Amino acid sequence: MKKIDPFQEEWFRFLKQFERRFNLEGITPEGILFLVGVNVLGMGVRKFSRHEKEDVIHVGMCEVLTLFGYFEKSGKGDDGWPRYDLKKKMPRLGGAEQERLVKLGILEYFKKEELIDGDDRCIGLSRFHAEDS
């Protein structure tokens, strides 16, 4: 019998609740990073260009990696977007390891921001508007 990875089980519970909350079946970690970036930017609901969407995902990625000490928020640029400084070198990871780190970062971000409860239920996410992503 195949042993269930507790981390994967937690991720799938979170993802199921997230998809249900936003009616977003099949959302990817990249899509969730976009929403994290939107939350960090605090600009509210608006349209983003393709280039801006990539930048928003980058903000989301930096934000979740701050939780592991890889980046530190260093303020805002003239454009109002957050700036991050690299604090420690990222380890060389394979694709599956990178994906796991990102997923773990997403879970930790939502817990830190108290956007999910102990049962991995999404709560208080009114700041996100998935239909505008």
C-alpha cells in the first residue's frame, strides 16, 4: 500500500478549499502566487498587462520565499511596487523540490496572514478577486 505524504495531503486539502472558495477548478501554484502578489501590492482589483502579471507573480514568489529567509522586503520603488533583497543564496533544487518549496511557502503565507484556519479552510480572502486575474 502506498504511503500518503502528509505534506501533499495538506496541500490538496488547501487547494480543494481554495478552488471551492474562488470557483477556480484547476488553479496552479503560479495562479496562487499571482493572487499573493496582488494581495502584497494592495492595489485592489484592476487589469494587469501580461508583463505586469509576470511581475505580480514574481512579487508573490519573493513574498513566500521571505518566510524561509531567502528574501527580505526592502521597501518600495518609485512605482509603488515592493522591492526585495536576496538574503541568502537559493539552494540548487530539482523541479519537484522547487515545486514543493513553492507550495510550502504558499501554505505558510496563508497561515501567517491568517487566510486559512487550522483545518486548511480559506477564510477572509475578500481582498482577492480571482475573476480579474
